[in-house]
Amino acid sequence: MPSFTVFKGSKDGSIVKSQTTRPDLKDDEVLVKVTASGICGTDEHYKQQDMVLGHEGVGVVEQIGAKVSMFKKGDRAGWGYVHDSCGHCEWCLTGRDNYCAERVMYGEGDLDQGSFGTHAVWKESFLFKVPENLTDAEAAPLMCGGATVWTALQMYDIKPTDRVGVMGVGGLGHLAIQFASKMGCDVVVFSGTESKKEEAMKLGATKFVALKGKTELDIGRKLNALLVTTSAQPDWPLILPVMGPDSTIFPLTVAQGEFIIPYMPLILKGLRIQGTVVAPRVIHRQMLQFAGLHNIKPINMEFPLTQEGITEAMGTLRDGKMRYRGVLIPQN
């Protein structure tokens, strides 16, 4: 049987070059040649597992199954965190297939497929067309990073008239600023120091707040929503006073441990803590269309899609030196 090269995690966390055997395509499957792969914090979480890494993939369709109708050979296609769902439950039928009880997600299934490799095989219905004005390297980080922040902004009734806070100017934060700004929102960015102020304003922020040394904040109009994209939990006694009544906090960073927040401000202001996981397909598709229309692009650092390149890129991410999304590019 034919095979292709993939890069897997291992018990000691080192990257292992391997081969995955590819059986004949099923009727609804597509073989994609990888042309760019984003690197996400979740890849770091799985690097000690015996599985193919990577879930922000973009590539060119090389072969299609007998019943594939949305893609043809030569098309560009991308994929993200969710690989499959049942298609008939309440959640699937209402455009929330990311919460299907039978969903197949990165790290849970299809462990022999990933975007860290030369090719990957996916179901047609969980692949997405890439907008023409986005390069493969620009589109790849949108497949998870972009989809994650866009889902928070779209699934929970955030309006163009809302004031939206974004905590952190990093892999998720710099995309959240762009999406919220292009939606028409008044965007307030919170960061540790003034070092990223100019960049945040260029990305679409209307106000920038450096938090270091602050014991009290006055931002004027209160926030309707806050997207927390930092790895550390905010200083809630400092932040909660700028939240408006009936506003929503979205903790978007994947982390272990507990989420801890003071009771009384939560109760007295009627605040909501809204969990959200990646994007259902309809939201994912809209995100790509919106990004293409409004020229929303990640700020990337590129690395070779090789054993050494992946190791370097994941080290850069782990050390907090990625600006702001890492992208792996094949060398052939």
C-alpha cells in the first residue's frame, strides 16, 4: 500500500519522523498534499503522545473518493480541530456539530493523520475551501486560532455596537483584535506593558491598556464582552470592574487546573462565563469567508516542515517567543 511521511510525538516529547500507510480512499474521503501547517498550543499538549501532530492544515487536493462533489483535484483545502460528527443529532442539525457526542477531534481519533506531514486524508464534509486572496501560510493559522476567536464573537450574539475587550496580543489575541474590529466593534486591548500598543492599534484596537503596576482601571464605557487569550488567568479584582452588567467573559486559552473568579461581582453584575470549543463547520466556513473579504491575516513566523524545523518551532512556542503564529512550510 502507498504511504506518506508524518511527524509524531513520543514519550520523551521529541519529534519522530514516521510513515503512515494510506489505504484506498473511501467514497467521501479526500487526499490532501500539505502545503502549510499552523502550530498551536494544543500541539504542545500532545507532543508526548504516539500520534501524528498538527491540526491547522492547508494543502492541495491530490485525489478524491468516488462520491466527493465539493472538491476536485488541484483545489486548495484546509481543516481544523474537528474531523467528524454523527450528522443527525440535535447538535449537528442545529449547526453546533462541535458539541456532537460522537464528534471526532484532534487527539481523540484519526491519530495516524495530521498536518505535520506530507499528506493527510480527511472526510470531504470536514474540509474547507481556502479564500483566493489568502496564501496557504496565511490560511493555516485561521483553521484553529482564527476559528476559535471567531466562534466566540459569532455564536454568542456579540453585536457591531458592542465594546469588546481582548486580553493579550498573541497567537489568538492578534486575530481577535482584527475580527472584532472588522465586525465594527469598539475594541479595547489589555496587555502587560506598552510594548505592543502601536501594533495593537494598527490591527484595529480603539484603546490600549497596559496593566503592569495598575491597581485600578478606568476605560470609560464598560465592556460587553472580554476575550481572554492569555495563558495566565487575569487579575480578576482589577478586571471585573470594567465589565458591564450582563456582559460575557470568554476564557479561550486551553489550560489544565481550575477557573477561579470572585463570586460577588459575578452575581451583582449578572456576568456570564462562556466556555467555547473551536468552531462548528458553518461558523468555520463563515470565518474564512469573512477573513478573505476583510483581508484578515495572521502575523507569522515560518519554519521548515522537517523534524528539525518542528522541534525549533515548538521550542519557540514553548518559550513564549512566537510572533504570533508559527507556520510549517514543506521544503520540496
